[in-house]
Amino acid sequence: MSLDPQIDALLQKLAEGGEPAPESRTVAENRDLARSLATLAGDVEPVAAVQDAVATAEGIEVPIRIYTPLTVPRSGPQPVTVFFHGGGWVLGDLDSQDHIARTVANRSGTIVVSVGYRLAPEHRFPAGVDDAYAALTWVAANAGSFSGDGQRIAVFGESAGGNLAAALVQEAQRRGGPPVALQVLAYPAVDRFDDSPSMYENMAGPLLSRSWLEWFWGLYLNTPDEGADPRVSPARSDELAGLPPAVIVTAEHDPLRDQGDRYAQKLAEAGVPVTHLPIKGATHAFFSFTGEVQLSRDVLNQLADAVATAFAD
């Protein structure tokens, strides 16, 4: 299927600048690029409250941002969604996917805690995973301080954040908690050594090319063999039984498509309830386009609805 017409038009507009390939840029230049893409998210959606804080656990301090939805569907402590932004473990911050956190908070009726995990290459693997687990542990123990329920937690990750979310629920299971009720993975990277057809079909993009993906991996990992670690490649784990239910989005025109498809299948074969949403016409990172692309808004709303359903009383 061809690209969604609104995505196609947006990508053509972005290409008019004739900028150099991202993998040829410096880390600082690509971080500037990521910040500029935040303007594609559209108008800022109001929420009831936004609070910056620090989650301290496991001897680690992690910046977080807490979003309280405009309305809550129930009385008492509210469920919490712990959110991890994308950006290849190198780009992004608490601002770059602010729009996703706001939409999920309001649409799901959960309090969203967005996690500002450490980035590579300044902080390579396993810093991001360690920060993710520290943030989850802190939320479980301290949710009451922001009217949350530490026993009702979902995790939501986008792209590299989806990698961290998938690795996190496995790590939580290995360590005996904290419990997670739902994992939402949007076009996640889950297998470092993936060599499936989508990696060739979408080698040149659009948006995420295979060479740019290699640029990210090279900055994130210390050594190539770390790719076999399930905290890097969650799809390579054989200990999937008992993981929380999963909602996995894959995009048709994404080099990561097939590894996400396979991970959804592997989870289902292990007895994990899985909802797999293969999105036709979409590219990697299409949630960044909510300002101009209806498909992006619709699928993001669908994921937020899945979170709401997981905590329906």
C-alpha cells in the first residue's frame, strides 16, 4: 500500500529543505532536528496539571514529568501510565513527545509519568534500562504522592521508548515486580540483529532508514555482542510467559515492522494476550505528525483507549 496521503504530503514538505542525511550529522545536530519535529504535533492539548519531579530509586535519579488528566473516570487513586519517549536512545527528552503524554492522559483518564531517561552516547546501555526500572520502582512506591495508584500501572513506549518499555516489563518479571498491567509498544525496536524483509523494503526510509538505525545502535551499545542481551533485544528472550498483556503497533513503511510483527506473534505463542495493530500507509515515528495527519491522531487515540480499557472498573 502507498503512504497515507497526509503523511506523504508532510514528508515531501520536509524534504524540500534538502538537508543532509541524518546519519551524516552530529549528535547535537540530530538533537536539534528532533526538537524541530516537535512542531508537527499541533496545538498543545491542555491537561489539569503538569509537574516536573525527580524519581529516585536503585541509587538513580531520573527526571520525570507528571500529567494529570482534565477529568478522571473514577474516585480515589488513579491508574498510572509510565511513558518512554522515542529518539533512538540518543535523541528526545521530556518535551519532544509532550503531546503523546497529554493525549494519553486525557483520553485514558490515567496519570501519565513521562520519563527523562539518560541518553547515549553520553550514557550508553544499560543506562536507559536502569533508569526505566528505577522510574517504575519509584512510581510503584510513590504514586500516592500525586494521587496515583502504584498497584495499577501501564507502560507505554514509542520507538526506542518501546524498546525500553518491552525490556522493562521483562526486567520487572525477572526481579519479581513492580507489577505492570499493560504494555503498549508503538513501532518498537526489539531485535538488534533483525534482518527481515522490512529492513530491506524500507532500507532508505521514509523517515527512518537502515543506515540511520545503525547510527543509533552504534551510539547506544558499548560492544556489538550486547545486541544479544534481552534488555537490548527483548524479542530474543525465551522467558515471555506471564508478561503483561501487550498492545503493539507496527507501521507498514518502517524497517522495524517485521520485528514488531514477530514479537507480537512470539508473545502470543507464550500465552501473553496481544493486540497487534499493523497500520497501513504509516511510517516510523508517525505519532510525531498528530498536528497534520488524521491517521496519527486516530491510532494514538486507539492506544489511549486501550489503556483506559485495561483499568476499566
